[in-house]
Amino acid sequence: MPRWLRRIALVALTTAATAAPAAGLLIHDARLIDGTGAPPRDGVSILIHDGVLREIAPTVTIPDDIEVIDAGGGTVIPGLIDAHVHLFSVPGSAFRGDAEDEKRARRATHLRAYLANGVTSVLDTGVSFEHLAEIRALLATGAPGPRVYALGPPLSAPGGYADDRPESYAFGFNVPDAAAVTPMIAQLAAADLAGIKVKIEHGFGPTKVWPVHHPDVCAAITEAAASHDLPVYV
């Protein structure tokens, strides 16, 4: 194992859904920052088995057939969380003219890169049903990536923020009136989402102004989301 990996600063990826080996993992001689506010602990061993942290102590009995990483005093921290990502978006693709296959390959690389940087959970705050299904299917095959929580397509006012930017946030999930809210929220709830995203942006810059949801629509969204026990993100 290369030296840089032995002295890895973020061993958080070992607890990611796709990263922990079946037999388990022992991280030896680590400097642990556990995220509770407690001071760092030096010279500890961390035992992970079946994807669960089983023991943290200066000395741990090593089970048979387990991988051992000597951290060499390197720092171990909990997995990081990125609470605002857009996984469908492939930076630079519009300039390169990437085909959809190329975008798909780059998304897989980006998911792997999150783990390489210690990010073990992300919240996608705006993604189409199709792209979310693609990402979930990829991770289900065992491809490396963080846990993905998502809000699905955002609810926007017709002609509202970013609806003129198809490469960005224009998912066509426009709410024309309060009567349309209930079935739209039901569709979102059925997609196993972490919450409901609502786009409310009056505009920025000297001239650009967008329409926003009528208060009756906002009230209907709040009520419908609560009926599915889903929080609303704005």
C-alpha cells in the first residue's frame, strides 16, 4: 500500500456504503477527531465490521481475515456531508459539447471523487427523476460513491428562476396554481426523496426579475409536503 494511503487524512470513506470490505477493516495507530467536540485522541485503533464501527480503543483484538491499515499517526475524522450538490450537472459539458454517454461517465467519476475527498453523504438539491434514477442505479451496482439524498425536481413558478436554462435547473416541474400542488407533491413523495425543493428567487442583477409562487401556492405546497411528512427546502 502506498505511503500516502497509509497516512490518509480522511479515512471516512471506509464507512461509505460501497467501500467497507465484507470481512471488515482495522485502522491502526490513528489520531482520531470524532466530531463530538472532544479533544483528538492519539494512538487509537478503529475496528469496522459489516459496515459498522464496532470498537475504538488503544488496543483492539484483530479478527481473522481482516484488512489492516496502519495510519501511522494520520488523522481520522467522520465522513463529511455536502448538503448542496447537483449531481446531474457536469461542469464544462456545455462548452465541450459532451454527449450524454460522456456526461454519464463523468458523473461516475465525480461520485468516486466525493469519496476520495472524504465526503460520504450528499444532498442533491435539484435533480430530474431520470438523472436520479441513473445515479441510484449506478450506486446499486457497487460503484463507489457517497450516500445520495435528493430533493428531486424543484417546484418552480411558470417562467420563474432558471426555467430558461435547460442545462441547469429547468426541470419543467412548474406549478400553475394551488390545485396542481397535491398530485405533484404525491409524485415527488413516491420517488423516495428527502424533501421538497421550492424555487423562490425574485431576481438578481440590474434587470432580471422572475415570477414567484403565489402565497396560496406556497401554502398548498407546505400543507401537501407535511401530509407526506417531508420537509420543504427553499
